[in-house]
Amino acid sequence: MPFEFGFPDTPREKKAFVRAELAALVTASGGTRDERRVRRAVAELEDSLDSRLRVDDFTLDSRRGEKVFVEERKAVSGLIGIDGGPVPGELLVPSAMAVRRGVRSMATPGGSR
């Protein structure tokens, strides 16, 4: 479900926002090992957004929903290994900061999913 202003409201929309921000960083970075890690994280977040894993934007399917957490863990683990090399200034704010906030909320206990 698309959002119009500011940060999205539902956990699924927040994750889709983070995924889009990560994808924007990939297109601006280059063919580095870090870019491959970000591309992989984008794909893993995309897998975790699969509608078959959810009842709605707030509720995971009782049988398949665990995959959401598996894919999120893989995405965050891959991003933790990134060097933190230079990021173009126009991407640093707000994109990189939004990604960091979103990833932090996905990685912390009780964070939005």
C-alpha cells in the first residue's frame, strides 16, 4: 500500500521504504563488493515483503510468516559487513540516514517489522 507523505505507517510499508532507499544507494555506488552486499540485502528485503507471508500489513501468516524474520536477519547481517566507504553527499541525507533508521528498527528487539 503506497504512502504519500513522510514515513509510512505500517511495518510492511516501513520495510518497503527501507528497501527502496537501499536500492537507490545501489544505483549510485558502483560495482564494489559493498554494492553486491546491498543488492543482496535489497533482494532479501524484497523476499520478506512477499504478500504470501502476511495476512495484512500488520499481521504475519501463522505458518509462513517466520520467513519474514529469516530474510530480515540475512539482510541486516549482510549490511553490517559493509565498510562504510564514502557515500555521495546528496545520498547521505536523507537516504542513508533513513536506511540506517529503518535497518536499526528492524534489527532491534521490539523494532517495527
